[in-house]
Amino acid sequence: MTNFKVHVRVVPRAGLLDPQGQAVEHALTALGFRHAGGVRIGKAIELQVEAETADAARLQARAMCDKLLANPVTEDYLVEVERG
Amino acid sequence: MKRVAVVRFPGSNCDDDSLQSARRAGAEAYYVWHRETDLQRADAVILPGGFSYGDYLRSGAIARFSPVMASVQRFAQAGGPVLGICNGFQILCEAGMLPGALMRNSRLSFVSRPVALRVEQTDTAFTNLYSRGDLLRMPVAHGEGRYAADAETLRRLEGEGRIVVRYVGLDGGPLAETINGSLDEIAGIASPDGNVVGLMPHPDRAADTALGNTDGLKFFTSVLDWAPARAGAGAG
């Protein structure tokens, strides 16, 4: 078994209203970052898993996302795995 | 006397309001701690408002895996009436017992004030003593109450008459501005058989003459004599 470090990014599903992202985008514009846009605010979750392979670790992480870490109705997620 | 179980999670804070409301309605109401699995011969279950698990991750996301929830799901599948108020509604959605999700209010602020609701569906365990079109006043107090669902879910809710209450203006007309950005101003919905109901506003805070408002009391009296009328309901 190997230790893997898992990075999970949970983001609001494209097309759904993200009022936090909108508020931050307005603030960025007000600060003079006129070329910034498309701000979406989600969550970053880091965790470690033990698995035989990186693929097995990724499968475990995806199962965690499907069950708990992301809401399937409103959020999408991305999983990245590296040797920990 | 009908027995009403009020589930307490760590972070519940309207558990006493729900318990007292059920008692005023004439039920024998008692608490069930979220780590228990025995609903103690409940005739109805209430998931109260509050901030279970500090709303960590998402409102209701962790509470929905509390040991008691497997029992609540079995109870509901057998036709048992379950009412989720505010955080309880969020837990029911997270558990997949009601469709859709409750997201951050569209204007980001926590909204805590009285609102007006129109009763849209009375064929449920918790609204059968109201009349369709009744105007109710009761408070909301939430930061994540924006009801969201995909177009297909919304069509199904509409088609099956499962939208129970909607936000309206205080005079019953259209809202001057949205309460929280909910899809179609939906404030509460029901399961297909009407035995599971969830809503963001607080009938439990509008069920006591001492507070000057009893508009919410019928949520608690309705369930006492409720017999599921729809096909497939009331299997046990």
C-alpha cells in the first residue's frame, strides 16, 4: 500500500448562480482588475488515502465526492492524486 | 395520543420550538438524540432547525449520515410523516428524501425576518388543515435557503402538485424583491405521497398565542389525524 495525497476541488456547477463569485468579481473590477472575469468560488479539500495504485486512490476519492464531499445537484468536482 | 419524535443533532437550536409546538398541537412529543436509532414508536418525526455540525461542508451534509437518519428514512419509506424545518429541510434534501438543494441566498446575507407564504398544496401530512391559497405569516432565519433544482425536477414538482408553500408579498401579491432567490419562490416541497415535507420558514416559531402568531400551528395539528390518501402511501 502506498500513501497518496488527494486534492479535491468542488465548484458550483456551470450555469448555476454563484453569488459569492459575482460579489468577488465585482470587488476585483472595483480594484482595477478589469480583465478578470468568470469568478467561481468553491472548496478545496485535501486528504490522504492509502491505496495500491494512484488509480485506486482516485476511485476512492471519487466515491467520497459522490457520497459526501460534493452535492450532486449543485456541484462538480475535480480529483488530483499525487504520491504523498 | 399521537407520538412525535423531535430529532436533536449537535447544533440543532429550534428543537425546543418544535417540541413545544407539537405539544401545543396535542401530541406527546419527545426528543431523540441523533446517535440513537430507535424512534420509540413515533407516529411522526420532526427534523428541527438549527446549524447541525456547524453547517460544515454544506448545510445538512454531515447530519444526513447520523445514525438516526437510516431509521428516519425507513420510517418515511413506510409512509411515516416526516417534517423538516429549515436545517431539517436541508438535511432531507442532502439525504435525497426530497429533491433539489438549498444554496447560499442570492444576496449572500443571512435573512431573518417575517415572510408571507401562500399554501399551494394541502394534500400532505402537514398542511391538510389549511386551505389552498391561505396566506400565512411566519419567520425565516437562514443563510442557505435558495431552493435549486434542475428543470426536469421542477416540472415534476409542479406536475405532481408537490410545491407546498411559496413566498409571496405580505399582502398576498407578488414579492417586491426575492427572499433568498429560490427557484419560482419555492419555500417548501413534499414527497410524492405527501408524507415528507420540508420548508425553510419556521412554523415552529409561529405556533404560540403568547408570540402573537399561530399561523404555523396547523403544520403540527395536521399530522395528528393524517391518513395517507394517495395510492402507494401508508404501507406501514
